[in-house]
Amino acid sequence: MNRYAVAVALLLSSMSAAAQFSQAHLSDGKKSLFITEASGDTFNAPLLEDQVAFSRPSIAKNGKFVGWLAEYNLESGFACPFPGRLVVIDQSRKLRVFGPDAPVAVFSWCFSKDVTAVAFMFGSLHFAHYYGMELRRIKDGKRLATHNYDESNEEIRQANEHLPDWAKCLVDTSFQ
């Protein structure tokens, strides 16, 4: 009976490893994002409607999700695309799209420590000192928490040192 249990455990672990993601890398020019599964299979991440590029890809620490920022051109013809949505793909290749309700840029993002949610920071594309932060559950997009971040003066920046735990990764990774 123990041999059977060990064989089943090995089979299940190899099956879950095969479904996990192992790499996510951008092409030159950020026009494509290549995602590699633990099995070695590689596929192109899909583009959303009107998306022109990818940025900031990351694999969740459990290997079950890959996320990235979808970049768009401004209607004004601004030469450089801006990151407007956070996209997460799961092992079944189901996409989940997150972003603020307003048409603003998403500056940074991260997976939650338990990999059940994503956090992202957003704000005005130019001259922004005030940012919104949201924590959203991956499986259904439910907004779990929000936080406002203002770096307009030293006193406020010091107050921002008391960010909620889920939001600290956003400040650590923004503008890198």
C-alpha cells in the first residue's frame, strides 16, 4: 500500500509540475511575450484588443500564474506606449484582466504572498504624485482592498511608510 501511495504522489507531483510555468520573457521591442511551461512547451501570450506591447512579466512563486502589463498607444499619437491593464494567465490559459476604472496607467504590480490575488498601482500618466492601489482576487477579480498613495511632500511620504502589507511590493517595484 505504501508503494501505491508513493507512486500516486509522484505521478501527481509530476503532473502539477508539467502544468506550471517556468519562464516568461519579452521579445526585442516588447511586441511578444513568450511563456514556457515546466514541460518545455512555449507559447505566445495573447494580445488584448488594441494592445501593442507587453511589459513587466512575472511568474507567480507557485508557478501557476504568469502576469504582465498590457501596453497601449495613446489616441493623441504619443510615441511611447503606456501600460494600461494587468493581465494574468493561469495553467488552463484562461486570461484575467485587471485595471482601474479610469483610463490611467498601471505603474507597478505584484502577486500577493499567498498567490491568490494581485496588487497594482495606477495613476495619471504625466506629473503624477498621487496613486491608487488595489488588491484584487485572481479567481473572480473581486476588489479586496484599496489604498491611496501620495508622494507630493516629505510629510506625506513618511506617512506612506505605513502601507498595508499587500501594497508594499508596489512601492518597491514601481518605476524600475
